[in-house]
Amino acid sequence: MTHPPGGLPKISIITPSYNQAEYLEQSIQSVLEQGYPNLEYMIFDGGSTDGSIEIIRRYEKHLAFWESAPDNGQSHAINKGLRRASGDLVAWMNSDDYYLPGAFAAVADKYLETAAGGENAPGFYFGAGLRVDRDGQRIGDFWPHTPVFDYGALIYGYDYILQPTVFIRRSALDAVGLLDEGLEYCMDYDLWIRLAGRFPAAVIDHAVAASREYRETKSLSGGIGRCAEIARVISGHTGLPATPGILYYVIITLQGLTQDERSRRLFSRDFQKALAFLHTENLIPLSLYSDREYGFPERTVEGAPLEQMAAIAERRRGYLTGLEEDLERLHGIIRDRDEEIAGLISRLKESEADRDARLAEMEKIGATLAESEADRDARMGQIEELGALLAESEADRAARFEVIQDQARQIEALAQRYDRLAAQMPVRVLKKLRMIRAEAPDTPEM
């Protein structure tokens, strides 16, 4: 939607800053690059010494007002600007955050769309935004879904409104008053509650701004002091000593301490688990407003939110009671199984002992067999030696038999020769030579 400059609401932007030269120029440029024709822009510097003044002077021709002077803190600096602001809509942009393109046009469209509401016109407008790191790199969307406003979710839950996306109708601000300068951390949260307690809120269907997150920001470095201040503010608005929102800030602060290298050794693992469980249980009542991220409402709720959240908590207690009973039954089953397993382990141990005994017996048998094998080998050696001896004896016997046969052949030959000689000699000579017996009858001479 486009409008002639005369038809656009005047927007007043205030930037408080102190020694933020690292980010200041990007913040200034994000305002001026909106190209919004009906703009009033002021910068209130707290007396910076880091080059911020030189940056501001480069852009002073675009500024309705600027100053660099000591102040009494961020709320005081912003209030100085709010008092000077003359816009139909007023907002502040911290010097380490920045607007996204088209933000002012989207705000003006929403303002013109709702301005006819008169007393029912929105007291403030807010939209979606980005979370970025120190270097401006995107961490993610601040809202997990399209923004929705619900007053109960704001006062009983936690602050789901991203500060740099907020634009306040001047007349509504005059009605509820400026920031509480006695607050250091949650002066914006307190203002949203005061505005929402008297006026409707309108959601801008646009990603309006980026919020920078780093260790030195007050939101991340406030610690327990920030929790105490939030608790005091919320208790003042609700009359309750504690709400899911108050406990949320306490729990996430403690969780931050458990993850800090300087203090994590002070917290046991059981303590961290208990915190995680408490965090989940604490946000259950806020499921009245959302089925997903419990701190970010998805719907508005009619009726008495406290009673409805109490009913949710009661159902949760019933669920947990049933869960405890189921767990007790499971524990009983587990104990029975443990006993069965213990019996099996005992039998396995007995079987193991029996197996070990049998193995020892087998080792003995093996040793005996090894000894018997060694004895068999020794006997085989002896048999082989005897065989060798027998073979040698057989060879010797054969040799001797050959000698005997040879001698027998010689004797046979001698006998034959003898017989031939004897046949040629007279008998008397033979007798004389005792080659024949004397009683043998004479034979005629040849």
C-alpha cells in the first residue's frame, strides 16, 4: 500500500547509545534507508569516547535532534527522546539493533488500517523479527510462527514481544506514562503490560527488525539481578508471588550458569536434569496459548486464564500420577526380570565352573596322550633301530650263507677231485694214506 506523504503517520525514532561505535552506523543507516518521508529521528548518546560522535556527525543533517551527554542510564536516555518526540507513532531502536527493509511502510499501513478505531485503536504495534549474532549473521527467526498477541500470555508467560519491532501510538503512551527509570532490565516489558492493560495490540505482518544477541547485552548478562527485577514487575502487575513466566526466567538463568565454563563445575548432572524437567513442567500451563512453543501464543484465549491454566496443571498432575503408577508397574516387572536374570547368571556361572573343570580334565588327558604319544614315538624309534639291526643281520646272514655256499662248492670240487685221485691210486696206497678204511675189502688193481 502506498500513500502520499501528507497521509502518512509521522514516525519518531529514538536511538539511545553509549560506546556502541561498532554497531551504531548500521543502526542509523537502517533507519534512513527506510526512505520514509514523514520521519523524526533523534539520537541520545551518553557521552561516548569510542568514535560514536564522529559517526553521528556524519549523519546529523538527517537528524531532528542529537546530543552527547552523560545520562542516568538507558531508560533515562529513551525518555528524553520520548518527551521530545512529536510523531503519531514513537519507537526506540537500540544502537546495536537495526530495522529491516520496508519496516516503516508496513507499520504505517497497519496504523492507517486501524486508526479509525478511536478509543479502541491499538495502543501499540509489533511484528516478527530476526535474531542475529554479534557480526549480524542470522541465528534464526524470533517468532516460530506468525506473531499473535494475548494479554494473559504476556503477563503469566514471558515477554514474547521483540522490543525493536514495537511502535507505540503517542496518545496511548501519554495515557500510561513513559518508561520506569528505576528499571534496568525489563522497562520495555513493563511498558508493554501497561499498554496492553488499557489498549488493544496490533500485529504487523512483516519482519520489522533484527535484534543482536551477544554476551555483553543486558538480556544475556543480567543474571539473577534481571530475574529479580522481572519477578518484582510481574508480581506487581498480577499480584502473584510467582507465575510460569517468573519461574521461566529463573530456570533459564540457572541453566545459563550450568553451561558457563566459570560456574558449571558447581552444578551436578542431576541438578541439570532436574532443571530441564522443571523447565518443561513449568511451561505446561502455557499450552493454553500454544501447542508448540509455549512462550509464543498461537491463539487468543477468552475467559479466566488462571483457572484454565490451573485446570491444565491439574490434568498434568493426573497424567503424572498415572505415569508414576505405570512406572511403578514397570519397575516391578523390571525387578522380576532382574531376579530371573540373576538366576540365569548364577546357573551360567555354575555351568562355567563345570566347563572349566571339564577343560582341566581334558587338559590332563591331553597331557597323558602327549606323554603316550612321546612314548609311542620312542618305541617306534627302537623298533626302527631293531629293524635296521635286523636288516644288517639279514645282510650279514646272506653274506655268510654265500660264503658257506662258496665253501660248499669248493668242498664239492675238492671231493670230486679227491674221488678222481682216489680212483687212480692203488688200494694199498689208499690204505696207507688212510683214504679208505683198512677193513674194507680189497679191490682189484686197475
